Amino acid sequence: MTTLLHISASPRGEASESLSIARTFLDTYREIHPGHRVDTFDLWDGTLPEFGPDAASAKMAVPAGREPTDAQTRAWDAATRTFERFAAADAYLFSVPMWNSGVPYVLKQLMDVVSQPGLVFSFDAERGYAGLLTGRKAAVVYTSAVYGDGRGPEFGADFQRPFFTGWLRWIGITDITEVEFRPNLATADADADERRRLAHENAMKAAQGF
């Protein structure tokens, strides 16, 4: 069965613009693909493991020929279980609000947990990195409240989309669809409602072609 994994990086629930647009995508997707499985991973639900000292030590212990401690093994097992849930999907939907010109820290945490050699990438001394999660596709909902294309640097910078889309390509996912909603909430934005309508319309179109 085809599985679509929705990964939510917003903690704002019903008030979240990125989640609202993602719901429009998912409603359309379910109508078109009633036989597909849709799984949701709320990165704020407390199940995302840390990748701290024990996990980092376990990562380095095995290649160095050392036996990991029990604590290190438990931490590494938690990381690999998260990877297995992530890698079990055939397609992804990410809802990604902009935080401080970048992505929420829990999304970076997920990236750090699953980005392990032999899991999402391989490395060759001559050819460099190669992503291992090929044959999958992703849709990403990017939102921001102040930054937007065409606004001056005083309204922020975009380290959100280049960083996250770059990571997707790095792990082997090159079929990427993006939906954006970037109203300017720092000033009176008369076009905000129209921008929102277009974002939801683009989400429906993206789901129809996904």
C-alpha cells in the first residue's frame, strides 16, 4: 500500500497557516487516492528522540570497532526506529513555517536524527555524498509571516527553503513540489486573503498532480 507521511513542524494547531494549507492538500489527496495510507508525524508530540551524547557516541563507536554501552545502544535504536518510520513512506508532505529566517528546531532535530551514513546517505572519497532515499517524492508547504520575495532585507532572509529543499535533494528526493504562503504581517497587507486563497488553491493542484 502506498503511504504518504505528513510531517508537521508547526506547534500552533488550528492557528497554523502551514497546517491549514497542508490539510487542504491532504483532503484533496485522500479524495483522489482513497486506497492510500496517510500517516501524520507531529514533531511536537514528544516521540521524536534526541540525538545527544549517547547517540553520537554510538554512531562513532561501531566504525571505530568499539562496543557501544547500553545507553548508547538505546539511543541509537531510538534514532533508527525514527528513520524506519521515515523511510517506510513512499511520499512526503512537510508543513514548514519559517522561524527566525530558518526552520523550526524540531525539524532540524528530525533531520539530524535520520541523517546517518548507510541510512539516508553514503559517502565516497572521490564522488562525495549520495542520497539513498531515491524513488520518493515530496510536497513542502512553506509559510512565513514577515519575509517574502521582493521585500527588503529589513523583512528578513530566506534560509528556510534553500536549507530544507537542499536537504531533501541531498538524501535523494528530487521530485519536489512547493507551495508557499508569505503574507506580510508586519504591515497592513491588503493582499493577505488573496495570497491565502491562492496558497490553498495551489495546494489542491499540487495534491491532484501528486
